[in-house]
Amino acid sequence: MAAPLMSAPLRPTLVQQPEVSQVPSQQVPPFAPSAVPAVPTIPAAQQRTPGMPQPVMPRPMMPPTSPVRPTPGSAPAPRPASKIDPAQMPNPTSISTSPVMYKTSSGYPPSVLQPATIVDDGKCSPRFLRLTTYAVPASKDLATSCCIPLAAVVSPLADISANESIPVVDHGEEGPIRCNRCRAYMNPFVSFVNGGRDFVCKMCGLTNFVPDSYFSPLEASGFRADHALRPELSRGTVEYVASNKVSPHTHPTTHFHLRLCNVQHSSSHAPQMYLSPNRTLCPPAVLFVLDVSKQSFSHGLVNLVTECLRNFLPTFPDAYPRVGFITYDSTVHFWDLQSKTPKMCVVPDVTDTFVPLSDGMFVKHKDSLEIISTLLKIVSNEQTSGRKGDSVLGAAITAATLALKPIGGKIIVFHSAFPVGAPAPLKERDDFRLYATDKEKSLYAPQGAFFAKLADQCALNRTSVDMFLCAQAYTDVATLSDLPRASCGQLFFFPDFEVTRDWIRFEADLRRACTRSWGYDASMRIRVSTGLSVSEYSGNFYSVNDTDIDLAAVDSDKTFVTHFKYDDKLEGLSEVVVQAALLYTTTQGERRVRVHTTSVPIAKEHATVYKSADVDAVSYTLATKAAKLAKAGKHATASTEIVDTCVDILAMYRKYCASTTTASQLILPESLKLLPVFTLAILKSPMLRPDQGPDGRCASIQRFMSASVANVQMGLYPRVFPLHVLLQQVGDATSFKIPVPLRLAADWLQPTGVYLFDDGCHLLVFVGKSASPEVLLTLFGVDSTTGVSAAALTSEFYTRVIQGSPPSPVCTLLSYLTELHGHPHISVRVVAPGSGSLELYIANLLVEDKGSSALPSYMDFLCTLHRSIHHKLV
């Protein structure tokens, strides 16, 4: 069924404007198997070129109707036929799939969905720090009237491509050069004066003395003679080797804080200290904690985990941290790996857990592969008949926290049974009768305080928790997710867990959790030029003050949002400098400070602010705002507030930048033309969708609170590629062309096709009910999917496509997508006709269709936005 096009009772018309190119209005039929559809894109005259300022061009869309603000979840009114071509509506398929090279000093960054090679030539990469606008309003009044949230999205340890690098700078015992007042680190935006003897901080304006050891004369250009030789003066991102000296300036209430030194200096450059007095530098450890209850065995989780670890560990690099193992059912079992045969030590008292091993619990994997393999075989071969169904999850994680307390590190938990064992038994409280009532918010509040306190203890002990929840029923994610949230870990949620279906995604997620780059014992501070200051942070972290984010650990996938507020007008400034500094310990036990610095000009006009807006950062900021409200059980409030923000931004743009246009047009700023579709996608995400259960909603909230910008954007508007069309490409990999993604609407999908969905977490191969036998033979080795399980189709797809030789166009596309994801390990699953919940999952990805739960189609949503904007301005 085609998606409804209009909710307005008026017949829509398009008003042509000379300054705006129009895509001809015509009916776009579903594509034929022989060709990729001609998806309309933004004309070249309107496209944004990275690094080049673009004119603000209004985008007329459709006429208004009655002045009613959209209500999320409301059904559209009946309407007559529309003359508007849905292909005119802005959508992410217009984002180029061609790789680009972007120099960071050249201007606006490319979309996070476009492959790019980033060249750091003085400003940090947008992979690390992305701003909601690249022209900061000169005053609070201007910022308020623009309605664009002023924020920075920071991923301090984000992955970089193979041809990018981060220079390491070692200033010895004296440490990095810093401003004596605001403590900002040396960066490319400081000005050297007095022949190079002093430097002026662009953050606070203080003139600082340059130590003799750092002095260099100035050239006629004003640059230091050693400018090109000093990465901190020529690169936006550097990593300093921090001093191992102990700092006496630790927070008085806790030993956790590892401050970016706050000691005030005079003109002399005194040695700096980056380690709190209670700490010793040592490599961390990774502790695997496995549920071996009867239910976990029956679900197949135990055998899956042990098999994966047996395959993974030999491939890990030699420098990988030490590893240890704990298993649990109704008791907690510690494993001693010091001798030739693994020994199990049982702690029966789960109410007062302790660590029975003083040595031998953690080993280097490269030296102990044989004993670890023996241990995994013992665990997987244990009989289930004598095991109890109770699962003491709380006691097991408490024990793991105690074991890692002296050194810090990471806990990776694999859990299946509902945690009803001591010391923190949970009650099943999922009651569908509470849905859509005032009492529903009680389902999103943690049960008791045990797991929240345990999460705080993990954070204080420099220990993060990655949790794999693999259950076949309600698990109370709202309570258990406190552990990865406060410890800056990650939740991997597998609802209705089934090994034959979920093993591929499980394997990919586990490999990613084990091998991504990470550090621990961290603290991050964001600094910004005088006149602005940090108002709040969003993300998964443990923090006890307003200036620093304290992190038990941080990895390459973690992202945080920093909101700014105005303390004063930005008078006398030509630019605003933003710096993010992360102090952390590497997995090799080295203390480092990674510093990201960028600068943006100051805008005095509304048009400049809107022209410089970044839709990826703005929509990510809205998504994290919605996640925080949803976490508190305020789903309706979250939906209303993000829609209101979208309306306010577009209304103020029309008021200040496009007031001369006719009221019958919906005007969108070029830089934010995708904001409506991303706003609608947030409304339709599992964290806000009315038909979502509490476990799925809480798992989605956790993703939106900490995932990377690219991952969230992929989740909001997944990309769809027609594999049956791709198979018709001829030539080798060098001539391969990335196909244009399809719109997320049913009209673009045919029952005879096979499609690849990329939602940022995994790749789904969706097989149409009447898929071509030739295509099925090529991809799966069968001419019909009738009677063939999805697991068998997936296995055959791996054999024929992913492992086949020579690589097919489909395999080349998969390689391209995994590279764009930033890591080589991502799961591919086949969704065949009759797959049940997976087919429903695919249907919910079609953001532009009306879908379930009475949520509007994209066309309907644009109409309601237009009505609201018109009402706001009348």
C-alpha cells in the first residue's frame, strides 16, 4: 500500500520560485528489477560543498492548512489526492555515497553518513567533536531567537581511518604547556607575542609566559619557527604523554576523581601531576562473567559464549589486557588459572561476597590459551540437571567489582535467567494494563537501590560493565541498565533470544566489545571561550560535579553531548574556541591526555547561524534529550518537546530569513532540510513508539544516550540497497559503484526483490515474498525460500557471498558498509518470509510510511509541521 500523502483538507500546490530549482512533479513508480530507480536528489546548485559557505536558500514544499500544532501519535485527517511528488521531500538518500577528502580548516564538515578521509590541518576532526552550528550567535538573544540548541557532540576516542593518525607529544616531567588561568592546553589558536616569549590564550585572553624550554623565535608571518614541527600548534587533535606524578588536588569526597590539574601557576611552568594519590599505574584486566544457570544452558547461551571466546582469544593482539573468568548460578564461582588445570572456587554466601583468590585469577591470554580453552570446555560440558534456575547476578557482579578493585578494567557479563536470586531479587512487573497510563512510568524506574549503588561502586573502582542480556522473556532492563549507564559501559540486548537466529549478531557484538580501543580511569573536561560556559552534559557517565565528566572507562563508540550557556555577550571576539581534554589510562597502563580543539566564527545575523547549522549534531542532540525524558518515563513529553523544538527552529528561520515568501509554502533551511525526517524518525524509534514494551524501550534509550552520531543517524533512517539490482553490475571491484539508497517507504520495495537494510547495528537481508529464483540461487543456493529456515539462508549467504571468490558486487557493498561503520565485525542476517518479529522490525524501519501506532507518515508530518509554523507566526 502506498503511504498517504496529505493530511490537509486543501488541494496542495507548488509555487515556483526563480531562485530555487524544482524537481519536476511526476509519479515515481517502484523500480524495475533491471535498473536502480532515479531517486531525485537536491540540485547541484543547492548542495552544500564541505568547506564552502553556501547561501541560505528557502525550500518551498507545500501549503498550510488549519493552525494546529502536531500531536505525536495523532491520526491524519482524510484528504483528497495530492499533486505533490513525494520524491521532492528532503530525505537522507540525497547524501552522497562517494568518498570525499575533507580538510578540517576548510569549513562545514561532510555528513556522518558520507565516507570521508579527514585531514587535520589545524582543527580537530568532526569524528571527535561536532558542533550544532559552525557560527556561534554573538549574543544570548540571537541564540534564543534562532532556537538551535548550542551544543558540542564529543567522541573523544572515536575510530579513525587507516590513513589518519593522532600525533603523540611528550614534554617530559613538566608536562603539556597550559594556560595559567583557564588551564586550556596549547593549541593552534593561541597567539604568540613579545617575540615568542609570551602567548595569549584564546579561551580566556590571559597572556602567559613561555618556558625557556619551549621558546622559539617568531617568523615574519607571526608563526613560530618550529610551528610545523610542533603537532600541538598545527594539529587540532594531539595526545600528550601525562606525568605519572601523584596529584594532591583530588576531590575531597572521593578517590575516584583524576582531575585535569587545577593548580594555579605563576609565570613559571611547574611540573604537572595527573594521577590521584590512591592510584598506581598498572594495566587493567577484562573479566568475563557468565550465567551458567539451568535456564542459560537451555537457551544455548553458555555454549555460544564459550565457543565464541575459544575462537576469539587466539586472534587478540599480544598487548591485550589480562583476562579472568567468573561463572554463577545460585552461587558464584571463581576460576584459578595459575596451575596447569583450571580450579573452581565456590563462594556459597551470596549476601556477603568476597574474592577467595589472592593470585592466579588474571592471566595473559597469549601465555594461557591452553588452560583457558580447557576452562571453556569444562564450563560448556557441565551437566544442567543439578543446577538451579536461580541466578545471582547481583552477587556475581559484586564479586567481579571486588576482584578488579585494585587494578580497574572491564566486566563483560552474559546473562539469561531473570535475576531472582539474592542479594537483589527482582520481581516481574511488566503489566500491559499499565501501558499508556500515568502508572507506566513506574516500569522505567529501577527496582530498589541495589543495582544503582553497585553501578556507582563499579564507577568508583574504575570498572566498566558491558552487559549481554539474552533472555526469552521480560528481563527488567530498566533496573539492570543502570550498570552500563553509570560505568560508561554498553548494553547489548537480545529480546526473545534464539541461538540459531541471533548467534551472528551476538558474535559480532562480542568481538566488537572485546577489541575496540578503550581506556579507563578517565576524566573529561570541555572548555570554551570566555562568554560561554558548560551548562550540562548528556551521556553515559558517572559524575559528581558540574565541570568534569568522570568515566570508569571510555571506548571508541562512546559519545557525549555538552550544552553551552551564555555568561555574557561575545564582544571583542572574532571566533569561539572549544576544547575537549580527556585524561585516561591506556590498556598498557600509560597515562595520556587526548586533546581536541576547534574554532568557529561568531555570527551576528540569523541567516549566518542557520546557514552554518549541522543537522547531524542537531538531530543527535534532540535524540539524547528525548532519551533522557523517556528514561524518566516521560515519553509523551519527549515527543512533544522535540516536535516543538523542530517547529520553533523552522518558524524562526521563516520569520528572520524567509519572511517574503508566500504563506502557502513550507520553507526549510538548506542546512536543516533533513531535520523534519530525523525528528519523525525519533518519534518512531523504539524509545518513544507507543507500542514498544519497557525492555525494548529502555534498551533503545541506552543506545541513544551513548552511541556515536553515525550509529544513531543510521538507526534513525536506515539505508536500503536493492541487491537484485546490484547483482547486475559487471566488472571488478575497481569499477564498483555504490548504489543510491532507497527511500524508507513501502512504495520503493517490490515483492520480487531482495534488499539490504543497514540500521547501524546489523545488516538485514530482506527477501521479498516473490523474489526472483535466479537471485535466490545466486545469494542462497535455492530457487525458493519455502520450507527453508532463516538460519540456513543466512549460513548459505555467508558461504556464497561473503566468503565467495571472486568477490561479488554484494560482497563489495558489504565491505563498504562495514568500513563506514568503523569496524570490520558486523552481523548479517537474512529475513525470509514468515520470519515473524524480524518482518515486523523491518516494517517499523519504514519511517516515511504511516506504520503502526497511528504515527503519521512523512508527508502527514510535514503538513502538521507547516500548520504549526503558520499558527506560530500568525
